[in-house]
Amino acid sequence: RSTLMACAECILEFQESFFRKGPGHLVPLSLADVAERIGVHESTVSRAVKEKYIQCSMGVYPLSYFFSAPAPDGSDVSRRAVLLQLRELIDGEDKAHPLSDEKLRCLLEQKGCVLSRRTVAKYRDELRIPSTTGRKQYETSGAF
């Protein structure tokens, strides 16, 4: 029980920006980071957080959610946060003129996530989002 509490406190400390600003601010965090901080082995942290949840103002999250690899550019943004930003960009696009992977790459770069176009395409595929042509919705008019 004390190990679980120590893990949860450590996660809260590392992920403070997530709890204050939202899911787009999740920072990279590994089991090793927490294990080193609380003085136990990584496997102990893994067992302690397995199937445990935390409730916050944004909902209920498994503790494992807060362990995320860094984005490929080595920035302090987690991979999960990049995926979330990518989804938000695509959800907000003009459906008649969807954004290309290159344009998405440029928009992510403006937000501080430097990725290659191929990585953007890979992440888009992981999110099961079709390519530009698959997302395009044609306008229909009532006139014939």
C-alpha cells in the first residue's frame, strides 16, 4: 500500500502539467524514473500500478496511462500528447479540404513537436485515421 501511494505521489509530481492543463501536457515518464525516485525496482512500480486507477477532474485514468515514451524528437512532450494533438488537428480540419501529412507535420512543429512526415503518417495510421483522400468529404448540392 505504501509503494502504491509513493508511486501515485510521484506520478502526480511528474505529471503536474497534465493535471493543471490537460491531456495535451502529458510529459514523458518511465517506470525507471518513478522507481529511482522512490527507491524500488521498476518491476515493483509496474506491479504496484497494474490495474490501479486515479480519478481527477478530467475523468478516471489507469495509472499506467501516465507512463509514456518521449516524442521521437526527444522533446519534453510525450508520444501520447503528440497523438492527441494530431487527432485534434484532424478533427478540426475542413472536411472538404483535409490536411496533408506534410501540413500536419508543419502545424505540429509550430506547437513544438518536430516530427518527420513519415512519423506523422505512422501516427495517423496508429489512430486509424485514413489518408487525405480517405478523409475528404465532397460537398453535395441539391441542384442537378
